[in-house]
Amino acid sequence: MSISAVYMALIGIGHLLAPVEMSAGAIPVSVASTGLIAFLRHYAALFIAIAAMNWLARNSAPSAALRAILLANLIIYGGGAILDVWAVFGGAGLAGLMPASINLIFALAFLWSMRTQNLAQGS
């Protein structure tokens, strides 16, 4: 969970400081209006909030709250992987496979964490 927290914090800072560049070419710099840039920066808050949640929960004992956090992360990263692959097939280019791979690795890690938490609780 610590690695995910650092990763999300870096992604959040990237969206805050360079929102157009973090769009991975989906939004050309030449057409990025001030309003669009401000809108894209909103994603920074989401990523930084997830980073904070994961950092604060990193040493938590198995519990229903931790399971909810693990499930949320599984949805975030699993959904991200699916959407990245969908974008590649939609013509976004093969560069989208890198974030898809990263998201898939995190999704599998959170799935494994959920499984081990279930074993620790005996359920």
C-alpha cells in the first residue's frame, strides 16, 4: 500500500503541475484552454486523496475498513487497466500499454492483499 501511495502522490502532483502533459497526448497543448487546464487539475485532488488514504491505512490490521480500502484500490487500478487497454484499441497508441501494465500490477497486488486479509481473518 505504501508503493501505491507514493505512486498516486506522484501522479497527483503531475496532474497539478502539468495537467496537459499528464493527458498523455490526448489533449494537444495548442488547444488547451485555461478552463480545460483548470478542469484537468481537479484530478490532482483525487489522486492525492487516494495517496493519503493508502498511506494512512498502510499498517492497518485486517478489518472491514481495510477491506473496503483494498476493494476501492482494486476497482481504481483494475478499472484503470481496462480503460487503458480500451484506449489502445480505440487508437490511442501503444504507449497506453505502459500505464495499463502498471495499473494491472497494482490491481493484482490489491487482489492478493484482499485474499491474504481474508485468510488472516479466517473467512
